[in-house]
Amino acid sequence: MLKVKGIHKAFGTLEVLKNVDLDVEKGDVVAILGPSGSGKTTLLRCINFLERADGGTLEFDGENFSFQHISKKEIARLRKKTAFVFQNYNLFLNKTALQNVTEGLTVARHMPKEQAQDIGKRALEKVGLADRCDYYPSQLSGGQQQRVAIARALATDPEIIFFDEPTSALDPELIGEVLAVMRRLASEGMTMLVVTHEMNFARDVSSRVIFMEGGVIVEAGTSKEFFGNPKEERTKNFLRTIGERFAPEE
Amino acid sequence: MSEELIALLADSFWKILKPGLLATIPLTLIAFSFALVIATVAALIQFANIKVLKQLVRFYIWVIRGTPLLVQLYVVFYGLPNLGILIDPFPAAILVFSINEGAYAAETVRAALEAVPSGQMEAGYCVGMSYLQIMRRIVLPQAMRTAVPSLGNGLISMLKDTSLASNITVLEMLMATQRIVARTYEALALYIEVGVIYLMFSTIFTMLQRAVEKRLNGYERKGRANA
């Protein structure tokens, strides 16, 4: 469904992505792991054109695009089929939870208000925040804000949701509620591409894992293979450094 | 204080207040409204980085902020007639005050736009909104909230600066006072009186500013209601 080929991105002289390939099938939950500075967030942001990659191609829904030469119109069209969940939520601060969710429907997709509110309320219900419709982001906890952000992503019925470290800004006790929502989405067959540091999530929920370091993909495979039987030495090291539980058996 | 003086002050209070209500306040409110429009457009042009227009806006702000308001009033009212352009005192004052305050307010609004976190824009794009939709519905409303205190200062400054319009024969509060002084020679008492009336007006404007701030701050309430 989504195929990235040879994506390349440099900030000045710093190469952040060095010809990375990526393939996501419908229903896949792909976790992108790696140490900070490995380029995983940049990869995600480039795929959604929040950063402009300077090389590579994107195949989405059977259509081909060049990262360098895609027009603004095509970017806008592609974005309407995808959704993005940010590390720091980025809820619209001047909108209530429900307005945050319906904004993309009424304004960007010209949906009638009543219909949008129906969808919005259902989306908020799904993330367990039906009673917080009229709250502003400043009145919600981090975990609640991130769940509103996920509801906002769901409301537009996207073909894929990109998650950029969705739990990294959260207090430890709030991480669980967000991961629970993501688990549920995964089990319902939502296609997800998730940059994360949550190893449990990557191991238990994702179908495939990509391990990046220094702007390249070091290892990619099913999560079972990746955690059970990693091939690359760097992957083994990474798993060892993040914790005993994930260390490959010798 | 003599009884005569008290009678004079009481008598002149309305004579000064009336041009205040008929000239000072309308001049301030009309010019400030135009200034807000000019400022918003100028700030958006700079924020969106529109090439040639941006240079024009920078030039406009540079000239207006770098020259005295009184000189600007003289150029328009006493200078333009040399080119055959005659403008009545009141419209001339509105024109100059709008353009002058517009330049200052443009910088305020631009700074406020830049203070809105870039994530707001990105989130807007990601839900499928266009640049203009995001500006209108997300970024501008948030920026205006940040800008209100500074804009309120601008409004109060302008209220006081309208006294300069007496120099181009606009019959506003200061000129009305000057006329009474010329007749009675009670300069101290009368100029203090007009000062008090200015203070009255600026107090009302300050209260207005607070009310607007409070309204716009709705979404920034600290603490969680019923959480």
C-alpha cells in the first residue's frame, strides 16, 4: 500500500536519511526503532511531507510520486488519506477536544457540521474521552491530549496513521492509556507506522519492526524474528542496552 | 479654589467632553480599526514571506516608525495641497493615524504570529487543511490573543496622540481647551481638567482591553474544570 524507495534527506551537510526503502502493507503495524539521531522521525516526517526529502519515490495506493517533484496539490491530496500523531500532541490550542476532531472534517472536507460531530463524538468515545468533548487542551492531561490527537487522526478515516513517538512526552503513568488505544487500533486492522521507544509495544503489537541507525535501515523483519533472533550485531547490542528483557538469548 | 474657578471648570467640562465624544473618540476608534486591518495584512504578508510585497511592507514600517507623527500629519494636511490633494482635517487625521498605528501594530501582530508553535501549522496540514484555512482558524486566533495586550497599549497611545490633531485644525479636546484658556487665562486648571478627561477615557479603554483579554483567554484556563 505504501512503498518508499531510496528516500534521501540531508540537513545541510548532515545526511539524515541515506537511501532508505520501506514497504507497508494494508493492516501492517510497523514499528520503527533506533537510537536518537538515527533518522526515524525524519523518515516519518518526510513520508508525510512535513520535511521535504531530496530524493526518492513514494508509491501510495498504486500511485507514484517523486519526493522532490511532488506538487503542493498532490501533497494535500495524499495528506487527506493519512493521519499523523505527534510526539507533543499538537492539538489546536484554541479548539475544544471535539472541535479538534471535527476541524479536519468540516473545514478540510466540507462535511456538514452535524455529521462531523457525530463522527467526532464516536471517535472520542473510542479513545475513552466521550465526557471530555468540550474541554480545551489546556484542561486535559498529556495522556488525554494524546488520545484526543488519536481521535482526531481516526475521524478522517485514514488509510494509514503515522505515529511519531506518541508516548515520549508523557509521564510514565500516562503511557499505558495511550498504548492501550493504539493496541486496540492495531487489533482492529488499522495500518500504522509507529516511531517508538516502547519495546513492549514493538514486540507485542507490531507485525514488523524496522531498526534504524545512522540514517540507514540496519535490520528489518517480523517482530518475532527481530526480538527472538536478531541477525545484526548492532541490533543485538541495541536490544541489550535497552534492557535485560529484550536481550537476545545467547 | 475660588467659586468662579469651580464654576468655570464645571462649565467647561461639557465643552471639552463634547469634542471628546464627537472627535477624539471617533477618531481613535475609526483609525484604530483601520490600523488593525492594515496591521493584519502587513503581518500576514511578512509571515507568509511573499517576496515583493514583503519588501514594500518593510519599507512602509521603516518610514512610518522612523518619522514623527506630527510630521506625518503636516505632510498630509499642509504638504499634499501642493500636489493639488486637499483633504479635510478629520479624514486627514484618520488617514495619518491609521497608517501610523498600522505600522506599529503590524510588528505586534507579526511577533504574535511567530509565537504560535509551528506544530499548530503542521497539525493543520496533517488533518488536510490548506494554508489559508489554518491561518484563519488556528494561527490568527491564537496570535490575536497574544497580541491583545500590546494592541491595547497602542489603542491607549493613540487616544492620547489624537491631541496632535489639533495642529491640523481638528476640533478635538485639546483644541477646545485651548480656546477656553485663550478666553479665561486659567491654563493650569483647564489643562489639568482636559488631562483628567483623557484619563477617564483611557481608563475605559483599559477596562475594555481587560474584558477582551478575558474573553480570548477562554481556552487557556488553568486547571481542569470538573476533572
